[in-house]
Amino acid sequence: MIPVAALEKLNPRSSILAFKENNWYYARVMAISKTANSTWSLSERFCPLDKTIIRAPNVQHTAGDRSISILINLPQVPLKEGVQRSIKDIFATIKYEVQLNQSPSNKTVFSALNESAYFKIESLEPNTNYCAKVQLSLRKEIFSKQSQPAHFCIQTLQERTLTIVLSMAFVFFGAIITGIFCCWAYSYIKHRRTLPQSLAKPFFQQGLMTYIYIRLTAAL
């Protein structure tokens, strides 16, 4: 641990960047003006790694008819002495936690904590809304931390199998009805050709002639 007195000789901005994340420190602060100085104010003992807030991870997600795929990306870390680092450079263990709830019942249908950043959740209901919470679980030596959670909601797609089955059934029954109608029309036309000329007349013409004959007979 660096003594408090040593902080007086360091630039406040550069001193923080020079510290190690897993060491413990104290800080003293004094306000100075042209005419007077304040008394020293001593902070509580702190560790940068313990007090750091980890932002929520970046999440990419896609939905199928019965599945949801989730890819988790680690958040960016501030530069240290001009060098870009990753969370993997700070924490020894990184695990990814995913919890999926069915909406609006809020029933948990999936919960897992893995070292893999990719999740594929299957056996879901088609055309259904789901809401997820994604969080990082981090550990280095005695320090355990969780990132801020990332939330998102997504809807699974309409089931393709059902759509295909309904389409095929519609085409199948349509073909059957068309075939029956064609057979009936063919039988009707063939039957008319085999009838005598008098019977082959349309029904309404035969009825009209019968009606006229009856009227003439009654008049006589």
C-alpha cells in the first residue's frame, strides 16, 4: 500500500492511472487558495477494482420460430497510459449470465451461467414475446463483481412448419374439389350426349312446353 504522504508528491490525475486495480489505497484532499489552505480530508480505504462499476454488455440477438440466439460482447475499458485494454486483461474469470422470461406472465423459461458468450435457447413457443436479462459475472483473486444488466425483449417468429402444412392442405383440398367438379362436369356432358334429342333439351325449355300444352288443352 502506498503511504498517504506519497500522494502529495504525485499529480492527482496521473497518480490514479499509475495505481494497480487490485491494491488498496487512501486519499487525502486539501483545498488551497492564495490566502489560506483547508485542513486535510482523509478518505476511507478503497480499492479501484472493488469500487469500479462495470457497464452492461453489448448484446446481439436474433429469433427463430422456436429459438432465440444471443451473442454477448464485453463493454469497453478506459485507456490506461494510452493503451487500450479489455476486461479480460483485468479479470481472471469472466462468466456470462442469461435469464429469459416469457411475457407477460414473467415466467422464467431459461437461466444459465456459462463461460461461453453465445447462447442458443431452444424449445420455445412460436409467435411469443420473451424478455431477457444479460449480465457479466467477474472475478479476480478475492474480488467478485457483476456488471450492470442489459435488458431486451424479442418475439419468436410464426412457426414455419404450421404455415407449410396449412398451405399444403389448402392446395390439396383445392385440387380435390377441382377434380370432383371436373369429373361431375364431364359426366354431365357425356350423359346429355347419350339422351334422346327431346330429353337433351334444357329443363326450363321442357317445362315451358309442358306448361303451354296444358294451357292449350284446358282452353279446348
